[in-house]
Amino acid sequence: MLRRQDAQSAQADDAATRAADIARLQLEDMKAEEIVEIDLIGRSSIADTMLIASGRSDRHVGAIADKVVSALKDAGIGPIRVEGLPACDWVLIDVGDIIVHVFKPEVRGFYNLEKIWSPDRPKEKLDG
């Protein structure tokens, strides 16, 4: 039983790495700006990797998001959940272990996810 779990875990890790690689390549191909990758392993249960990028306008943000989603689907990766279309100020693409955020620059600055998820940020202590 343990070997099967190890094999399944390795397959999931490979799929997550593949999804992140595909998403990153599409972000670069679509000329997304300020691409940042944040490792969430051991820090959050929502995902293993977060990719954050900016588009120059709402049309650019939408085009970037469409390209990322299309490439992931073409690679057979899924399920994929998308939030933020058609407004395109901030589009979130959830691929399970990978989350991709594509922002307009002013919206990215407002939410500042890099600061929130920075590995240098001290862990919060719960009172109690």
C-alpha cells in the first residue's frame, strides 16, 4: 500500500511540475511581465506553486489567461478553474497544485501577493 501511495505522490508531483512548466512557458510566450514563482510546499494546503504575472492592459491579461488555459487543456491537464474573466483586472487559474494569477499592474500592486506569500514573512502566532 505504501508503495502505491509513493507512486501516486510521485505522479502528482510530476503532473504539478509539468503544469507549472507549461504555464510559465505560456506566460513568457505571451510577454507577461514580472513573472514570479512562489513555492508554497509546507506553507499552504491550497497549492504547491503560485505563479504571478502582469499584463499591460485588461485585453493583455485576458489573452495571457486564455493562452495558459488553452495550453494546459491541450496537454490534458485538468480540471482547470478560472475566475476573473471577462473583467480581466485579475484572472486566477486554479489547476489544483498550481495557481496562476495574472494581474493588471495597479491591481497587482494593490493586492501585493508576493509580500503576503513571501518566504521571508514571519509565521503568524495564534493567541491562546
